[in-house]
Amino acid sequence: MPIKGADERLIQFFTEFEVNASNGYVDISSSGDDSYLSLSGNFIQANSKNCSIIMNSSENDGTIELSTDSGSSNSRVILTSHSNMTTSQCSVGSSGILLVYGAPTALGSIHLKDGEMQLSMGLPFIGSEISMKPDSITLKVGPLTSLTLTPDGIVLSSGATKLALGIQGIKEEMGPITRSLGIMGHSLAAAESAVDVGVIGVNAKGPTGSFAFNATGQLSALLLTESADAIMSQKAALASTSS
């Protein structure tokens, strides 16, 4: 049925449409309990219960707005473009923003979420990754190699080997073997054996013996004990001692 006037209304299937014409523009709008649609010469708006689309233009600029309004963390706006070789996607939601681009075997992504930003390239757990938090930056390549920067120092890890550089010194770990370097000296430990080299002397110990060299020197083993202080000295070109 033709519309004869700007104020005439067409009612069909319990849906109301309004058509208005003024200043060279034709406006079409409809509304329902949970939705709204408006079309005009320079403005388009569509609202549903939990999301909306708005396109607006003026003489020198234009705006496109996509939005969701829901308490659910799954609500999001997704823009996707595919080709035979690559995929491009932008996902914006209440839980963060995700940008993805690349071939299926070498995807690159930027993920912004609460308190963290992640940049990655390649397959998960195999490719490279940079993770930024307010108090740390972590660089990772593969499942075993990483470097973490914090206000307290730097931590490097590769497999079972770990190196920590901090204000207090340097500490290396490889399974049961550790080595530490600090302002008081150097220490090396391997299971039950340990050697400490400090500013006041040298101390070594093992499963069956120990050695100390400082103001008082002492050597002890399972069946041997020998000690010396500042008033004892031994010197010989050729000497042997047995018991």
C-alpha cells in the first residue's frame, strides 16, 4: 500500500513502522519491546536487547559504533576477515581485546586483559611470547626458555638451568647443583658437598670430611682430624706423615 503522507503509518503483524520525509531526507524507524531500528539519510541505528549498531556521518567525518551492553563476560564484538593464506580477527569484549593475524601455523596475536598484555607469534607453547605486567616483563621462546625482568632483578631459565641476577648477587641452579655469588663471597653446592669462598676464609665439606681455612685451619675426615691455629706452621721440601 503506497504511503501518501509524511505522517501516515503502516501497521502490519503488530509491528509499527514510521516513515517521515523532511529536508530532502527520508526517515524510516520501527520499535519493539526489546529492539529499535532507525534509517535516515545520514544516520543508521539498530538496537537489540544486548547490542547496538550506529552509523553516523556529517559533512567532513563519519562514525561507526558497534557495542554490547550485557553483564556477561562472553559478550563481545568480533571483526573477521579470511583468505586462503591468512586470517585477521579483532575481538573486543568486557574481558579484554584480542588482535590476531597470520597464517594458521604462524599466527601473531596481541591480547590485552586485566593487568596483563601478551604478544605472541607462532603456535601455542612452541612459538615466541612477550608478557607484560605492571611489575614484570617476560620473554619466552618454546616451552623451556624464558627471561623475566622485575624490579628485584633478572631471571633466566632454560630447561633445568636457572640463573637469577639481583641486588643481592647472582645465583645459578641446575638440578641439585647451585652456585651463588654475593658481597660476602662465592659458594658452590652439589648435593651433600659444598665449598664457600668468603672474605674471612675458605670452607669445604663433603659426605665424609671437611676443610676450613681462616684464622684457624682445620681438616677432618672419617678417620683423620688435623687442626692448626696462628702459632703453628709446617714447612718442608720433602716430608711424609703416616699413621
